[in-house]
Amino acid sequence: MFAPSELLWALIGLILTIGSTWLEAFGFMVPASMLRLEGGNLSFYSLGVTFQVGAVLFTGCMGGKNAAALSQIAYLMLGVVLFERFEFEVFTQGAGLGYLREPGFGYLLGFVPAGWLCGSLAFKAKPTLERLAFASLSGLLMVHLCGVAYLLLGHLFRWVKTPPSLFTAIMDYSVVQIPGQIMVACAIALIAYGMRKIAVLLDALVKR
């Protein structure tokens, strides 16, 4: 049985995951002139990834393991099952049962255990920035472990439509993506830390 707060965060996580599928992540650089208080402009650059994994990790850090896992199960069901009836594309390259043969589907499957692991670690003890960062990075690692395992098994049994080679698929879906996703995971940990601190202060004020 899920608590009302878990169901609410599961819904929030589902919406965030769908919405962030096509939302590109950007970083920024602070020029030396600004550090010297001499003016200047921030320069933004693409991280080469979307915020989708970040949505999974954020749900885990804020809503816990059950909410994060439930939100991603619902996300997969929307994309794989309900698409056949309503033709609503929630994945980056379509949806439907045929998406199981896409090389990136293993990474989407990894969202479920990743959210659960991240949420478990994030709520194991008092939230600190280090703990939330560790939880987020652990969740990110789980996504890639599941994704690579899916690619390996799919290549072995020939059910996944891999690019020119298995090596190319792993490079495209893991190696190239990881640096940007690490930055997103760290940003999520920082945001979640701030929001959970604010939530604790608000709760203390309400109880006075």
C-alpha cells in the first residue's frame, strides 16, 4: 500500500519524466571578469543529454524509492502498452511494443531499479548533500548497468536493433552520455538538498 505522498510524488515523477524527454540540459561557465566583480556574461553550453534521467533521480531524492519506481513503471506502461491504443509517443523515438527492440530501451527499463535505488539511499539517513549526490550517482550507474546488459543480451540473442556494432551502441548510449548525465545528477542532488532543507524548515514552522 502506498502513502498519499508517495502517490503524489509518483505522479510528479511521471509528468517530469515525460516532459523532460525532449528537454535538453545546459551547463554554464562563469567568466573570470564576473568572479572579479567586473561584469561579463554567463556562457551556456549543451551537455549533450536531456533531463530525463534527472527526473528519475529527482523523484527518488524527493519522493523515495516507492514513488520513484512506481513513476517509472507507469512511464514504461504508457509508452509500451497504452501507445498501442492511444498512439501517444512518450519515448524519444516513438513508442509501442516494437520499442522493445530499440537499443535504448534497456536504459528506460533501468529507470525502475535506478529510481528505487536512488530513493532508498536518499532516505536511508538524514539528508546531506554528499548522501544525495551518492544516491543520484548510484541511480545513474544502475541505469547504465541495465542498459549495457540489455544491449549485450539483445546482441547475443539478436532481438535488439543495434547500430553498426555493439561497441558503437555502448559508446553512443553510455560512454558519450555519462559525462553530461553526471553533471545533471550532481545538479539534481543540489536541488533536492535545498528543497528538502526548506521542507524541514516549513514543517517546523507549521508545528509551532
